[in-house]
Amino acid sequence: MSDNRKIVYRISSYLPRLGLASLALCLGSGIILVFYYRPMGNVFQNVEEITTLVPFGWFFRQLHYGSGQLFVILMLLHTLDHFLRKRYRIYGFKEWVFLISSLFLCFFVLFTGFVLKGDKGGLFAGSIFMNILQSMPVVGGKIAPLFIVPGKSFFFLPYLYHCFFLPVLIICLIRGHIREWFPGRGFLCIGMSGLFLYALLVRPAPDIPPEAAMAVVQGPWFFLGLQTLLRLFPVLFAGLVIPGLFTACLLLLPLLRRSSPDTSLKGRVARLGENGLHYLLVTALCLYGFLTLRAVL
């Protein structure tokens, strides 16, 4: 193996291990914060009290935020590494579905955490999400209340998903995959040292009060491309149809590769379809990155 390949291999193996080390710190700090967080009443004031009045509350909040963000970013890079190298060929369809589903659920965890801040941005993002769900034909009115509801209980369901349901579900989905990448003591120490320094040196950004007058409010970084799509297309198309088509194409990749032997006509057609779908998804990811940059600039 050449030196360049060894470096690439090491980076590929380090990403998930550092990600799982970040996950451990995220869960640990989250357990501490859950004792102080109240999903009812004045949530914004509650978060400010955690940050300013609870001993080391600012530290645990920033540690939770930084470790959660790092975990999802590293898992995204790990998935992109698998995707660009076409490693989905070695996975069965069920396992591939579990891995992709867990990645999307990780982003949903970040999203619910953003909503739970209770500030102007969280209320804005939660309201958009509720409107997207309600735009679903026929079933939208029944599905939306399963995730978020207006009024005094606005934060309660995101709280349940963020703190209880989603972490357990994600761990169940990836439990077989993480055995290969379980971090050793060295990765745990590196992750802990880096994230502790981050939490000590970088204080939480000031949150915008819900009653503040803001002309433009931005969601979390991974939501910005979707915000741009919502400005360009109807809610149903931008919020459900486009993400749904992208997800369906991503999940189909292992099926196209394994549908028949390469030597047959069906195999050649399947390989051509796989390659075409692969590069279509790469193009879609680049376009979403462009839309995200457009929202920032």
C-alpha cells in the first residue's frame, strides 16, 4: 500500500472513532442538562438560567453543543467517504438503509436541539418544520401533531425526541456497524481534550429573544439550503418532494449494484444505472452546498 493510500485509510478509520468519542461526550453532557431543562413555560428564560445561573451550566451547554455538532459532521464525512468510494456495494440493502436512516436521524437530533433553545431562531425553525409537515396531502394534519404542535406544548415533543427517542433509535440502528469503529482510550482522550478546550474557550453565542424584531432569521447550518429551496418553490415540493426523491435514490444504490451479475445484459444495465445515479446524487449534493452558501451570503 502506498503512503498516500495509507494516509487516506487512516483518515477514513479515524473519522468514525472520533465521531463515537464525541457521541459519548454529547450523551454525558446531555444527561446533566436534562435535569435542568424544562420544555414547558418560558423555555428561553430557562435556557438563559442554565447558561448563567447553573454552576458550569455554560460549560456543559457548550460541550453538549460542540460534541453533538462534531459527531454529526464526522458521521456525515464518514458516510460521504463510503458513498464516494462506492462502499455501499459491500452492504446489504437492510444495513445500508439503517446507516442512511441513522444519519438523517442525527440531523433531526441537531434540528430538535436547535428548536429547544427557545429563542427566535428555534421558534422560526420549528414553525417551518410544522408547516412542511402540514403541507402533506391528506395525512399532513394527522402527522404534524406527532412531531410538533403550536401553543404551550410547542417544545414538548421535540424535547422527547431529542432527549429520549432519537438517541436510543440511532444507537439501535448503528449498533452492528459501530463494533468495527468503537473508539479506544486514545480517541476518547483526544476527543475529550479537544472538546473540553472548545467548551472552556468558546462561550455560547447569545440567543435572540423570541419577542425580538428580526427581518431575517436563519436556521441551523444544514437547514440553510432547504430555506433557500422554500423561497424558490412551493412548500410541498421544496420541503418533501425534493428531499424524498434524494433519499429514495440514495437508498436504491445497493439494489442496482446487486440486481444481477455484471456479465449479463441486466448486469451492464444495472451498472450503468448505478453509475448514473451515483453521479446524479453527487451533483445534487453540490447543488445543495451551493444553495447553503447562497443562504449564508
